[in-house]
Amino acid sequence: MAQPLMPHATASWLVDNTSLSFQQIAAFCGLHILEIQAIADDTAATKLTGRDPIRAHELTQDEIDKGQADPDHALVMSKVPDQQRRTKGPRYTPVSKRQDKPDGIAWIIRNHPEVTDGQISLLIGTTRTTIAAIRDRSHWNMANITPKDPVTLGLTSQRELDAIVAKAAKAAGIEAPVDTRLEGDREALITQLRHEREVASHAGEAVLSDVDQLFGKRS
């Protein structure tokens, strides 16, 4: 299902400007309902700047009105965001990130052995010779290669990685991994988010207290 270009920012705008249910917003934005709850309670780590889906031509006012009138109505996107298209062949990687490729390859090999060399080659933008050398540990710099998530390294997007893993799992006849990070008790998650916000707030107060002690309390 198509999603807004900026799902979290869009969800923030819909929470603040409509009476749509959390379930409707979560379904439209492709997010977990607990994420919508956190946005509504303003317990997210940072305050999101809302993105108007009407101005972005992703949703019409008529569609929002339908959703507000019927909680069971599933919002329909009026325009699918332009997807970044790739041409055939290896992905281009900036020079500054090329040294991270072996770490990203090693991470995929370790965590998703079902992904083929060809798939890794297209995802990371490298050669099958390099991948094979890392697989059999004959790479010239093997002693310095540390498996690291290629998404964190900026070598690919989470969506592209998930798609490759799901495709490889299907071809291998195994069950694709499911992200369960947001499963669990709703209140526990909300409490944790509030606690993190309070800790950050207290840290700021401690800094101000130290400043007052050094320079005298401000009137």
C-alpha cells in the first residue's frame, strides 16, 4: 500500500488538525498505532513538524471528511509520492562511504545468509568477487572488517533492505523476519517515552543549575 512521503510528519499534522481515529491515521501513514499515540501525547523524542497532506496532494479534504464521518473508512491516497528510481547496474556510493561497504556486506552475510551475492551486489553497489572474498574470509582487509548495519552506514535504505531480505526468504522457502519492536503493552511504551522525555528535561535543568553556581543565579 502506498504511503505518504513523510509518514511521521503527516501523522503529526493529521493528529493536530483532524478528528480521524488513531487507527485511520496509522493505516494511512503505514505506522504502528502506538506511534500515533506517542505523537498525540507529545511523548516522542523530538516534536515533529506537521506536513499537510492536502497541500502535498496526497489527500483531499473530501477524503478527510469521509474519514471523520465514518471511523471505519480507510483513507485513500490521491497521489502516490514519486519513488526514487534506480537504473540497472551497481548502486553509486559516495567516495566517503565506500570504505564502509565491506562492513555492510559482512553484516548482511552474517544476519541474512539467504540473500544472494547478486542481491547484495545490487543493494550495496559492489562486485561479486568482493562479496565472495568476505564470505570465505579471504578478503585482503578481513582483520579490520566489522559487520555493521548497511542502513546505519548509509549504504541503503531500510525499505530496500527489507524488500531484498523478504524476496530472498521467499525464494529460500523460509519465513521472512518480522519487526516486533512495537509489539507489547501500550501503557508500558507510553510510560517509557514519558520517562525518556523527563530524563532529558532534568538533564537540561542540571546544566542551568551548574551555570547559576558558577556565575550567580540570574534574577
